Amino acid sequence: QVRLVESGGDLVQAGGSLRLSCVASGDTGCIAAMGWYRQTPGRERDLVAHTTNGENTYYGDFVKGRFTISRDIAKNMVYLQMDSLQPEDTAVYYCNARRTASPHCSGYVDDYWGQGTQVTVSS
């Protein structure tokens, strides 16, 4: 099993920046990708960004160049640098890790989630 713990969420004024961190522990050897999602009450979780080795990245349309994802595989960590934050970015941000098959990992796909960290942007 894999445990994910996020940190870095805070209250910030519009236009400010935050850096979220997530560390994975447990059976991390089969994690193929890590990313960030966000959610507000009554809404689905939306993809913010995800990456495999840190080189291949994907961002949600709403990011528009404001956020940057990075991953340190050796440290089992993934980061999200958020700049030019706006009130509509207010949400709980969740770390995600995806397990996939490999030559040394049995063939199934699974997703693991952190507990979430609150980001609040004031106007």
C-alpha cells in the first residue's frame, strides 16, 4: 500500500504564490505517475497537473502557465508551484499517485490519494 501526505496549503492573497509538497511512503516501487487534483464542495475532483518522471507533464486547461509540477523520484515527492493565484483557485488540493504494471510490478492499475491540503485565495 501507498500513503500520500500533502503539505503547503495556506491562506494567500490574490496574486500570491504557494508551493505544495507531497511525499509518498510504503510500497512506492510501482508508482508510475504522480499528480495533483483539486476539489470544492459539490464538485468533482479536477486534474490540476500530473507527471511521470517530471519530464512528461500535463496541466489542466485552467492553469494557463501559472502552475508548475515537478517530481523527485528518489525522494518519493511531487511538488506543485502555484503562482498568480486567484480566488477561483480556492479548493482542497489532493496528491495522487498511480500504480501501473511494469516488468517488476504485477499488472494492475490503482490510484492512491492523500488527505488533501486547503488552499484559500482571498481577493
